[in-house]
Amino acid sequence: MKSKVHEKGYRNRPLTDEQKTSNIKKSKIRARVEHVFSFMEQSTKGLVLKSLGIVRATGIIGLINLTFNLFRYEQIKRLKIIT
């Protein structure tokens, strides 16, 4: 398994260039994932589902994901990232 935890520099022992690039790669992935969860947290008043059964909970999660994808698509079109 590969560690996905950032490496830390200490006094009189700064990070090497290899460690810095490794931290940058990890940050790019982490930021993208955390933005998705923060959107869900803020737009649905938390990630707590109140439903009966796994089927309904799965449906609700699917609708939340669809909502995120629609908002993200609109944002990408507005910023003209894709045409």
C-alpha cells in the first residue's frame, strides 16, 4: 500500500524536492475530493440521511450526486473551461 499522508519537514531537516512534489500530487487529489464533500455538506444541510432502508438511502445519495454533477457542469460552462 502507498501512504496518502503528507510528509512533514522538521527543524533543520526540510523536505526534499521529491517529498515536495509528492505532497503536491497528494494535495491535488485531496482538494478535488474534499470539494465534492463540502458541496454535499453545505447544500444538503449535512450528510445525514433520514430514510428507511438501504434502497431509499442509495437513491437519495444518487440524487445528491446528480445535483453536484449538474452544478459542476453549469460552473464549467459558465467559466468556459469546456465548450
